[in-house]
Amino acid sequence: MGILVGLIVTLGCLLGGFVAMGGHLGVLVQPFEYVIILGSSIGTFLVANPTKVVKDTGTAVKEAFKNKVPTQNDYLKILALLHQLMREMRSKSRGEVEAHIDEPKESPIFQAYPELMKDEALVHFICDYCRLIIIGNARPHEIEALMEEEIQTIASDRLKPKHALQDMADGLPALGIVAAVLGVIKAMGALDQSPEVLGHLIGAALVGTFAGIFFSYGVVGPVASKVKSVREKNIRVFVIVRSTLIAYMNGAIPQVALEYGRKTISAYDRPSIDQVETETIGGGAGA
């Protein structure tokens, strides 16, 4: 919704200001200029990126338009899941814990959080490192380094659509100039026409420069920034898991380990200690 409102405001102010200056909107209606610019831009986008990135870019744009980011309730669910797993690791045998992390889809602990189960990457991340913890041979700093490396890899993969869109935005002004040059070439072929006809052709050519710059800085660039913002907020959940599990490995009891994870949540969405206790341990009971 925010993207649509922003685009409407941008386009409204741009066209409204143009009309207020005495401009005629009909001059901007140059469909073939837009075909040249947008078509070439999409073509270069397809050339520059593998199929997986192209598909993921479509997904990322949808997420950006829907502002699909974790909410405070999502963070509470993650902390509650981690709390239950840490209690299991603390009080149950290795075999009993492995039953949960080897088959999370069959585990009553994971089944209690169906929304989290939709994020397969997050579930695998949690299960993989819980498995390393119960094996007992790895040191906390080694696990932390491994987690950090994996989070960086996840971030790199998930931000590829942002870089692809930004590259597309960076190329649009140049493609606008290309479209304008083609328009000028067309105008040069009509030098024998009246000044009115020639002026119309030159004006049409300049629309290409306008369109390239507008689509770059007014549409694709801002969408790329929004994709980055949304994806970075979704990556944050892995940092929460890392901080919580490392604190647990270093000897913190589950309810204290949760505080390490809670502190990595943005202040805008961070639940209070009371909310975490209510969600995870029923107001402080157990653990």
C-alpha cells in the first residue's frame, strides 16, 4: 500500500506540475518511446540475471508491495519456539530432542507454530544448529562463527533481487537517452517539414530522456530500496535465533537466553519482557 500511495503522489505531483506550467499531457503520450526504454531495460535485466534471481525478484517485489515483514507477534512466536526447544535440550535425552529436530513437520513443538513452519529456511536453520548443540562437541564461538557465515550467505542470496533492480534503475537514464537519440534521428529525417511538425518530433524525442530518468529515480529505484528494507527485516529473524542459541550454549538458562534474542529486535517491534514471559513461560513459570 505504501508503494502505491507513494507512486500516486509522485506521478500526481509530476503531471500536475507539468499541467500547471501550461504543458499539454498529450505530448507525453509517446508509446513507442516507452516501448524502447522499458523493453530494453527488461531485456538487459533478463540478460544480466539467472532465472532464479529473475523469479525471486518477482517474489521480492510482491513482498515489498505487501510490506511482508515480521510483526511483533511473529517475533514472540519465534522466541516461544526457541524457549520450548531449549527446555527440551536441557531436560530431555538426545534421542527425544532429535525426534523434534529431525522431523519438524511431525513435531508437536513445531506444529504449534504453523506460521513459522512456512519459512522452511528458518526452520532448517533452527534445527541444524540445535542438532549441533546436542552433539556437544562444538565450541560456542565456533558455532557462532558458522552461524554468522550462514546468515551472510542467506543475506547475499535474498538481496540479489535488490541489486538486480538497482542495476536496472541505474541503466534506465542511459536507455532514455538512447530512445531520445532515436527520436532525434527520426526528426532529422523530417527537416523538410513545417516547424510545427519538426517541433512535435523533437518534443517526442525528449520524452525519452524524461521517461528514462523518471522510471529510474521515481519508480524502479524506490522499489529496489523497499525490497532491500523488507528483505533485511526478514533476515533479522536469523540473527534472533543466533543470539538466543549462542547465549544458551554459553550457559544461560532458557529464559535468560531469550533476552539476548529479544534485544536484537528493532525497538519499533521489540516485545516487552512481560510479553515474552506471557507468550513463552506463562508469566514466569517453568524453565
